[in-house]
Amino acid sequence: MKNHSHAAKILTLTTTATGRLIAASVILLSAICSAQTPKPEKPTVQMGFSAPFVDNAIIQQQIPLPVWGTTEPEAKVTLVFKNQTKITTAQKDGSWKIVLDSMPAERLKSVNDTPTGDTMTVTFEKAGVKSTKEARNVVLGDVWFCAGQSNMAGGLRANKSGHYPEDTLEKANYPALRQYSTGSESWLICSPETAPNFRRTAFYFARRLQQDILMPVGIIVTAVGGSNIDSWLNQEPYPTGGNYTTLVEPLVGYGIRGAIWYQGESNEKDRRNYQPKLESLITGWRKAWNQGDLPVHFVQLPGISSSSLDNPAGGDGRAEIRQAYTATLALKNTGMAVTIDVGSVGEHPPNKYDTGERLARSVLQKVYDFKDLSASPLYTKHAIEGSSIRVSFDNTKSGLMVAKKEGFLPPVPQPNAPIQWLAIQAKDGTWHWAEGKIDGSDLIVSNKDVTEPIAVRYAYTQHPNGNLLYNKDNQPVGPFSTIGYGPELPENTEKKPLKK
């Protein structure tokens, strides 16, 4: 028993000593680590610009320019850009905003000029700790907000079959043309290497725009394939949409010259009800930006699938949604690109060159005052002259012509061909295919069997194609109906289609 008690005592002493040794080792190791790791100093101020105030940005010229971001609550914020220094104090949530005075952009000698960029510097100070953030190579110019669905979202890519001209990429050395797209949080400077990443419609629009105005041009592209217009709205009576909240709202306030919009495919079935939604989008975005009546120009949907020759009254497919775009032009500072002649059987017409060019023409004429540059002629008025109706248009100083367009090439005049998809309405409400005679800048419409005409429609169908009406500057006449959407005809109204 004594041996057992002695052994237990030795074990207890050994265990206790070992425990003390381990504890001492832990304390020693902690002391060594503490000696090697310096104690943290005062916390660094968390700060930054909000996107898209980043390197290579193009910022809007000739307006008081808001710049904003986040930092520590109530930190002192000092912003320096060019010859301006502005100071403010961050809000309690850390947000800050400074408004720079209006500044002009430098003109370019050519689209290949490299503009002189400047560094925008913001310094944050709190409790004696300073932090600085820079956005380098920032350039003043005109910024256009480009939104919509897949036909705005689609990229230029490297496939030359979708380019016009085919050497578009090789010649895409445009240092003053830059793109910011949501999700990338960076500005791309256009070069042969980066151009495939530009969005096709916006690229062709900006390329043509810059060619004429010769100044830096920035495009902010936020587009989602398959999205409906409802998701982009932000005011009553419509609920605020998800795309507005996630893709538009974070950019609201970034200085822009205007916006272009290519959407509607997902709302095709809205027909005439698309108009109040488009109007709400325009007026809602204008209120959000608080830059007055910002110019907004949009693409009238091209043709898709095919149209029947048995329905001179039209109104099928996309006819009414196109009329909805036309009706929206009643809003101040709006414009429209007509694309009925560049449609395809499918939803994604390959020709975005003409779409971008026509958007640019509309903007150049209405926003930049290029009065000698014509855009697509649109119906303005009509007069009944006996058994015919005289129709007048804007943008027809050069006169009208019948022509046919194939691919990217300009329309080819067809002087002896009849105008297709032209219809006239008789007093009894029936519609008939009609003949069109060009009289300078007017169109005289008639049908030998209609002695008392009351209305005219042109290209008022799903996919009008063939021999269409253009001005002599190669711009297509927009689809029109002299009675707008028109009264709905009774189901028993007799239709008398005539052979075209």
C-alpha cells in the first residue's frame, strides 16, 4: 500500500509540474508573438469614390457636376480637380457629395486624338488621420446613358460579318471614346483590342456622334436581355422596378447629356399601352436626374417574322407599339430612330450599324443643332384632295424616293416600283391597298375604287419590307397612321384587300 501511495504522489507531482511547464510555455509564446506583432494604430479612414468615378472616366461638361462617395461618418472631405478645390463634411452615414462648377470639354482635332486627362483627388481626414483616393486620366466630354434589353446589350465582338465597315475593329483607335457598363465598374478606352467589348448599338451611335461633334464621348451602358420596361420604371402609378433599383438608381446624378433607349420586344403585346409606360420612364428618369428635360431618344422596333398581304388595314404585330413610340414624341426633347427596314425573321437583327447611325442622326439634329443633317421623315399632316390624300412629312427637304435596302448598304432607288404596305381607308371604313405618287416632299395616296378616302396607313404591320419610302438622304420614312391607333372596326366590317 505504501508503494502504491508513493507512486500516486509522484504521478500527481509530475502532472502538476508538467501543467505548470505547459502554462509557462503558452505564456512565453504569447509574449513572443506580442513582441513580433505591433499593436494596431488608429483605424484607417474607410473612404472612396462611388463608381463610375474611376480611372479613365468621362465626366459631363458644361453642367454643375456632382461627385460622391463614402467615408467615415463626419470626416472632412476635400476634392481637387483641375483648378477647383471643394470641401465638405461627410454625413453621419459616411456618404458625401460635392458639386464641381461647370467646365468645358476640349475639342478634338480628329476622332483619333488622345485627350489630355486630369487626376481627380479626394482626401479624407478624421481624428488626425488622412487618406487619399485618386481617379486618373479623367476627361470632360458628353456622356450618354444607354439602356434597354438585348438589342442594346449585345456586344460588338470580333465577328466581322456584324461590322460595318468590315475594318471597324482595325480602325477603332478612338482614345476619347469610352464605355462604362454596369457590372464592370471600369471605363474602357476604345482601341482595336478593347472594341469587341463595346456594346454594338451604343458603339455605332457614339462613333457617329463623336465624328460630328469632335469631343470626348462616354457611353454608360446598362441593359438586360429579355427585360420589360416595367422593370426600369421609378414612379407612380407603376411600382419601382428591379432593374431601376439595382442598375439605374446607383448611377442617378452622374452627369449625362442625355439617354438612348432600345427596348420593347418584351412589351410587344402591350401594343398602344406601351406609350404611357415609355412616357413614365422618360419623365421619371428626368425627375431622378434633376437635369431638366434631358434628351431621350429611342429606337422604334424593327420588323420581325413576316406580314400578310391580306390585311391592308394593318394593326397586326408591332404596328401599335410602333405607333406608341411615335405618340411619345409629343414629349419635349425626344427623338426616334426608325428601323423598319433593318428587321429580320428573328429577334436580333444583325444590322446595328444603321440603328446606331440613325440614333446619332436624331440626336445630332435635335440636341446638337445640326440642322442640315436629316433624320427619318415622320408624318406631320395630311389633306384630303378629292379622291386622294396628300401626306406631308418632316425631314424631306431633299425629296422622297422609293428604294429597297439590303444589309448594311444604302437603299437602292427603285424609281418605277410601287410603294409597298401603303393603304387607304374609304368612307365606309374599309381599307384598301393604295398607290403612292411622290410630289416633291409630299406623298399623294389614292385607289381608283375609293372615291371618298378618309385616312392613310403606311407600314402599319408586323414586318413591312421590300420597296419602301425614303428621303433622298437614305433615311426611311417612319410607319404612320393618319388616324393614330384608329377606331376599332366592328367584327362584321368587310375587308377588301386588293392585289399589291
